[in-house]
Amino acid sequence: MIVLRGPINSPQAAILAGMVPGNTLQVAVDRTGAAPVLVVERTPGVRAGSLTMANYLSVITCIDRGFDYEATIMTINGGIYDVRIARV
């Protein structure tokens, strides 16, 4: 099982407002661009940011195979949201 940890890229403050460590976000794949992007969403279709930590492409492959992942907020330091990504 893949478990990754790292920051949310380009976190959307308005969407992440009120979230605290321990809260979860859905992990999804955005395929609207030239390459797939791993994203976190507060609700389906509401992007809170993207993820590019080491091995994130493996998570995209697993999602393509039907596995679900979620991101748990571990720490918040200013505007930096550190999350743990794991299969649910």
C-alpha cells in the first residue's frame, strides 16, 4: 500500500478555510490538461490544491485501477498544509 506525505501545492485558502489537522480531503485525478494532475478536493470538483510529492504518479496509477485515496491534514503552518496520502 502506498502512503505519501508532503505539502499541498497552490493551496486554495478559501476552500481550506476552517480545516484543521485531522480533517480529510478527497484525492482525485484532474485530466483536463495535457498530463494528469493529482489533486485534493474538499468536495468532488472543488479543488483545494495539487500534489506532486515523490511517487505521486503511483497514486494516479492506483486511482486509475479503481482504488480510492484520501489526504489527512497533518500540520498547518501559515499557508502550508502538510498532508498524508493513503488508500481508504
